[in-house]
Amino acid sequence: MDSKHLQKGSQAKIASTGQIVEVKRVSNHGFSVVRFQTGGDYMILNDRLETVEKEEVQH
């Protein structure tokens, strides 16, 4: 994944597990720091992350 699509404070999905994480920091060196919903910050390679498309809510 291109780090251009990852933004601090946005959500991403770990490709292998489908877990949704919050992006805390994005590095120009190919990795990001993410926070899991269960707690804890971890470094992960950007190519292991996918952007999360937010669904539009129709009323």
C-alpha cells in the first residue's frame, strides 16, 4: 500500500486478519504505527494495511 493513502487519525484494515486499527503515525520508510481497538500501539508495514472505505449512510 502507498503511504500516501494512509493518514494520521484515519482507520485502516490489516489485510491478513481483517482487524480495524487506528493509524497513529505514518513513516516515509514503509511502516506505520497503529493502535488496536483492544489496546496497544504497534509498528506494521504499510503494505500489510488497506484503507477502510466509509460507507455512506442513506436516510
